[in-house]
Amino acid sequence: MGFIVAIDGPAGAGKSTVAKRVATELECTYLDTGAMYRSIALVAQRQGISPIDEASLVSLARITRISFSPLTPDGFQRVEVNSEEVTAEIRTPEVSQLTSKISSIGLVREVVLEQQRRIAYEAPAGVVLEGRDIGTVVFPYADLKIFLTAGEEERARRRYEELKAQGMDISFLAALEDQRERDRRDSEREVAPLRPAEDSVTVVTDGLTVSEVVERILSLCRERLALREQKHQSNQIERKDLLA
Ligand code: DC
């Protein structure tokens, strides 16, 4: 099993930017688990499936084929759903709200969880996963668990600027309200709510540059990789002793 880094945290904490850079530095696969839920939400929206129609949403999750291109050096990743590019479309505020609702359905999460584990098991060098429940549910034995967060207004400001840059007509207050609603839903849901894993390292990103955050996480990765290597070597010695 490759090296596993779990990066969880609320919307706007900077997870994507940081996780992509960490994955690139470690030459690992990057998995944006939010994009998987978003993709299912987009197809549900297009097909007019209600967010409370659980049975249809679970069937939809099972048949929806989501694929990711490798990361480019500048951090772009193309997302395809059933062979159609949806990279930008899954990021609209409407899809964000719908995703937050759909991702609270336990059976939908089970389907997505299986897919996440399969992708990680197939990643030769390891994987950096970002989401809400990676360290608590998907990979409770991850080599490193980070809970990345920032103050509410700082997160909303980043989100607002991101949406503005994409040409969306939205006010700061609307972005803040939208984020509050999603945060509430993501943290209060019964299944896999957003919370730091007990053994996670919390990194608060207010006032830090992306490079500072990435460097902090990379140095934790180096420590954990060295530990893993030590464990591996002592297992080898024990095996040899047993065989002797
Ligand atoms: O990280 P994001 O903003 O792309 O996530 C979109 C939504 O999906 C968000 O409301 C929380 C949900 N999500 C989740 O429930 N579990 C994950 N592992 C990732 C995202």
C-alpha cells in the first residue's frame, strides 16, 4: 500500500491548492473526493432527480463514471463524467449546494467510498486525498492526517474571489451565507460529519502563504515516511529471524 495523506477541512480552507502541491512534490496521485460528489450532483441536477430521492441517487452514484486527468505542473486537473468534461460546471454555487445535500446520504457515501479506496489502492506511489471524512472514515489508518482550516471570513473571502475570477456575479455576503449553510450541513449530518480525526494535525491557514502551508505538510510527510521506512525495515528483520 502506498503512502496515504488525508487532508480534511471546511470549504475555502485552501485544501485543493495545498493538496495538489503536496501531491506534485511527493509524486503521488491526487484525489479530489469533493469532485466525485459534485459530479454525481451535477448529473442528478441535469436529470431532475430530487435531493431527497435517495434510491435514485444511489443508483445514479453506482452508474456514474468519473475520471480525472493527471495534474498538470500548474495544478490543473480535468474532470470527466461519463466521458464529458465537467471541470468548471461542477463548481457553480447551485451544484455546491446540491452536493452538500446529496453527500449527506449514507448509501451514496458508501458507493463513493468504495471508489475512493479502489483509486488509492491502485495508486503505485501513494495518494493525497482531500475531503471531509478521509481521516475519520475513508482511511482511518492514513500515514498522515491533516485538518486544514481558516477563519470563516477568510475562507468566504477566498471563495468569493475565486467565484468572481470565474466571472460569477455574487456578493461577498452571499458567498459567506452560502458557505455557512454548507458548513452547517457538512458538520451536522449524521453520516461522516466534518470533524478532525483524533490523530490529525490541525493547520490553521489564516495569514500563512500557500508555500508555508505546503512546506509544513511536506515536513510532516518526510517524518512519517521515515517512520514507515523504519517499521518496514524492522519487519524485514523480524521476518528473517522467523525464517532462520
Ligand atoms: O470540497 P468540496 O467543496 O468540493 O466539497 C463539495 C461538497 O461535498 C461539500 O459540501 C462536502 C461534500 N464532501 C463530503 O461530504 N465528503 C468528502 N469527502 C468531500 C466532499
